[in-house]
Amino acid sequence: MHGLYLVWLVHERGFPPALVATVLAAGDLCVFALEVPTGWVADRLGHRVSLIIGSFVQVCAMLVFWQAATPSALLAASLLVALGDAFRSGADEALLYRSCVALGREGEFQAIEAKTRLVGLLALLMLLVGGGGIVGVAGYAAAWMTEIVLCASGLLMAWFMVEPPAVPERSDLADGEQAETSPAGGRALRKWTLVGSLILPGAVLDGFASVAAFLAQTGADAEVAGVTALVAAMTLSEAAGSWMAARVWRNDGRLHLLLLASGTAVLAVSLVSSAGVAAAAVALAFFPGLIHPLRAIALQRVAADGVRARIASFASACDMACTTLGLLAAGAVSARRSRR
């Protein structure tokens, strides 16, 4: 059902578009609020357990979404989706890193994370095309059943995963440490400052990508076929970024800042001339695909086991905050252009 939720809710279920937008926004806000608390749960109960909980909630959410016939049921479905996403966010990254360390393959984490993201994006593209084909041939019921089966397969995979042993502590980012005036506290403060500097470029690039994507999809000449092609091109561009991330041999803060500067230049050009906004949207989609796997390994290397999922979840929350701010900014730019 990827890419078809809005059509299903508005045209099949008859929900007003404004109501759908409000409910989906409430779900996004819920994810943002739950990211760090569910990361704390994952670090306490185990990352595998968190993936199982999130996958189970996701199956329930899809069932409720399918049968939602009232605004309250739709809201419940949206909040369940948010809860499932929040439990999986961060836990997957932490579990993968710890597994690589346990297998003596910590140096391969960046490439594995990038390839995993690449496969996920290509699968998303296939679902975008395949969902429409299933609906056209067999109807929405078949599409929803396929969606639920896919979610259930994710639950099954999470169930058969193994919780790796704890990674030996080598970080100042352990539970209970405070940035005090002692040397240890000073090191912790520097570590947390490093974490912020690693998170910020990727989050801002997410915001830039959302600005360009919104402007490109809501332009005066936007039409269904063109927007579909644009979304596919942006997905492929992001996948290309993840492909390249698996091959980057030098990963440090300077590279992240260089990517941020490049993304800023692309966005600035697109805002000056609306004619190139579609090309800018495709180009800017490349940067998150590249920087997120690089950020993942950098964050996991400075994190202790007790905070791994929380740090990854906090990074995801920052991404969502910048994306939301980007959409608000894009709406303001679009309104200003329409008045000209």
C-alpha cells in the first residue's frame, strides 16, 4: 500500500483530505515524541525485543488501518503506526552494529548499513509500482493483505534474531555520566558535543531535501505522471547515495560538513530559479542516502551499549524535526511564489 494510503483513505473510505492530513501529522508528532523513550526501552530490554514489539505493533496497525471507518479508528491506526516505527527506530541500527562487533566485522558495518539502506530504498520503489499493480488487478483488499503479510514476515524475522553480547565499553557516553568539571566529565561533554556535530548535518540535509521535494511536487506544472516519475527519480537518487556510502573509505566530520555545504549550494540555486527545482529535488535526495550510513557508524562508534538505541533514535527525531521545519519553510516559499 506504499504510496496508496491517501487514495485509499480519501477516495475509498471517504475521509476529508483535511482530516487525513491532520491525523497523519498527529502520527508524525507521536513518532517524534516517542523516539527517545522507546530508544531507552530498547537499551534496557534489548534491541531484539524492541524490534519484536515494534513489528507486532505494526501488524496490528495495518489491520486497524484496513478496517478504519471512523475518524477515531483512523487516529488509532496512525498512532499505532507511530508506536511501531518508534520501537524499531534506533534498535535496528544498534542491533546490527553489535552483531558486527560480535562477529569481528565491526569495520564492515558502514558498508552493510549502506547496502541495507540501498536494498530498502529499492524495495520501496518496487512497492510503489507493485502496489498500484495489485490494486488494479485484484483490488485494495489484496493490497492490504499483501501489506499485512509483509509486516508479519518482518515480525517473524525479528523473532528469530539473536541478541548479541554486550560490546566492551570504550566510550564516555555511558548511563549516568554527567558533564561535570572533572576530567571524566569533560571527556563526556566533548563526546556529546561530537554526537551533536555528527547528527546535525544529516538532519539539515533531510530538511533541505523535504523543501525541494515539496516545491517540486506542488509546482504550477505538477501533474500525476510527472510527480510519480519525480518520486521514483528521488528514490533512485537516494539509493545511489547509499550505494556510494558503502564505498567511502574516509568518514569524518569534515566530510559531513562538505556534504552539508554542497547541499546548501544546491538548495540555494533551486530557490533562486524555480525552473530547476525538480532537478534540485533529485540531487538533494542523494545527500541523505549518502550521509545517513556514514553517520550511523560514526555514532555507534562513540556510543556505549547503554545508550546506542537512544542516540540513533535521537538522531532520527532530529531528522524528523528538520524535515517538518523544511516543509513549513517550503509552504511559505510556495505561498510567496503564488502571490507573484
